Amino acid sequence: MSESIDYKPGLVEVLATIVLFILWTIPASFIDKPNILILGIPILWLYYILVSITTSIVITLLYIQWERGLRV
């Protein structure tokens, strides 16, 4: 049987989640310009590649913080 963990997110986790949600949802309508290329990649694709990498790093850092028991 699994053990239940009583966990309430801290301010940093909540703010990180809100910022990541905004980064993933809002800008798509503003930067959907298929004719603009950066390094041969459409700007919207490049944006989502960078947001994906940023999201992975933030989630990893939040997990490490949680594993070490650090609360902010």
C-alpha cells in the first residue's frame, strides 16, 4: 500500500507554475509568423523549443529542491 504525503506547494512552486503556464499559452498568438526564420527554424518552433528546455530545467530544479527538503 502506498503512503500518502501531505504536501502543500510553496510560493516558489506556485509562481513557477503560473509563469510556465503563461509562457506556454499566451505568446503563440503573438509570434505566429511563419515567414520569420532564426537559424533556419520558424520563430514559433524556436520559441517552443526554448520554452520546452526551460520547463525541463525548472521542473528538475524544483524536484531537487523538494528532494532535499528545502522550502522557500
